[in-house]
Amino acid sequence: MPLNFVKMHANSDDFVLIDARGRTNPITRELARALGDRRRGIGFNQLVVLGDCSDSAAQLTFFNADGSSLDTCGSATRGAADLLMQESGVTSVQVKTARGLQQCLRLEDRSVSVEMGLPSFDWQSIPLVRELDSLHLPLPGTPAACSMGNPHCSFFVDDLAPLDIATLGPQIESDPLFPHKTNVHFIQVIDRQTIRLRIWERNGAIPLGSGSCSCAAAVNGIRRGLLDSPVRVLCDGGPVTVSWDGQGKVRLAGSVTRVFSGSL
């Protein structure tokens, strides 16, 4: 059977959507890896499959380009919500992920906002290898850690320019403190509501943007007392806005763009 897909990006964080509603999910780990190949497949940072769901518009299942699964992807969730809202002619929609039900909204500027769930800070949820203060990890630079459904480690630096992300990122990602590895952020605070963010993504990449990394970076900055919500996050590919009151759910807002659709 032909496999129809839509390629989208959120500030250059690119992803592919496959609508499997009304049928069995056709995506396996091997097929996701083949589709993610930028030379021999479609190419993407993440793949999201839309499936049937009794209590929301769609159940979302995520894959990385290497075929591994993940619980959440802020960019792909916003892309799926954009597609579902256009399909139904509405300005709000609810989707379901491994993080639970997530409410998505169409904003006045046509961007999409998604509720990303509660951040986790205890060592077992992130996870860390042993009980530690997640706000001040015992690593050079004293980073902060949290989980947005995936592990994150945030370093606050005075200047991003001299950092060799491709060298530092893999070293920190695989540090023994992180049994499941970790996404790594390097954050320069511009003012109390603006940060510049560069990312090393778990499993090996320097993405131009990431929804969950933007959320975690802003959350860790607020926890440190460095930032106030809402936080404008300036990634290599463009800006997103993260809102968090210090207790409740995190909300992520930004543009999504359809690039092309096709059939395999």
C-alpha cells in the first residue's frame, strides 16, 4: 500500500507526519530508520504517527531518525495539531501522547501552542544514576537537569560563541550520571525573558531547534532564578515561547510550516 506523508518544520526542526487513523500503524523501528535517512529516505529529526483515539482527536506516536521511540516532541506535536485543526476548521484540538492528553491552540498570529505537561525534577524521573540535587549537578559548569518526558541537562554560560558543541555535547550526553543519556543545552541569558539556546540532541545531532529542549532550558532557567515566564527562546532556526508558572504544566508556542507532501 502507498504510504502518504507530510513533511513539516518548526523553525527548521523538521519532522514527518503519517496519518494512520482508521488502520494499523504501518511504522516499525526499521521503517522509521529508513525514512529518516536524509540521503536515501525523506529525512527528519522526528517522525509522528497519528492513530485513532477514543478521548482525543488523535494518538501520537513518535520516532527518532535512528528508529528509536520517544515519549514527546513539541515541534511534531504542534505540527500534528496544525494539521488536525486545519482538517476540522477549529482553533483548538486535544491530542494524546505518552505524556497524556495535551491541549493545542491556534493563536492569533497563526502559530500553534501546545501544553507540554508537567516537568519532572526528581532523580528517578529524569533519570539520574543516583540521588542528586537536579538543580546543581556535580559536573563542571554545575548544570541543572529535568525531564519533559525525556532527559535534559542545561548549562548556563556567558557566551555561546566559543563553545565547541560537537565535542562537548557527546561527552555530556554519555556521562555516567545519565543512564539513558541526555539532551544537552548551552544557554546564554540575554535578559530575564530571553535566552539564546544551542543544543546537542541525545543520539547525536546539533538540531536548529527543539520544542522539548526549549521547554526544559526555560524551565531550568526559571528554577535557577535567572528567568521569568514567558521566556522567548532563540534557537539557531528561529524563536519559540515557553510559559511556566513554576508549578503547573509547561506551554510551548511557535510557528509550524508545511514543506511538502508525498507518497511512498
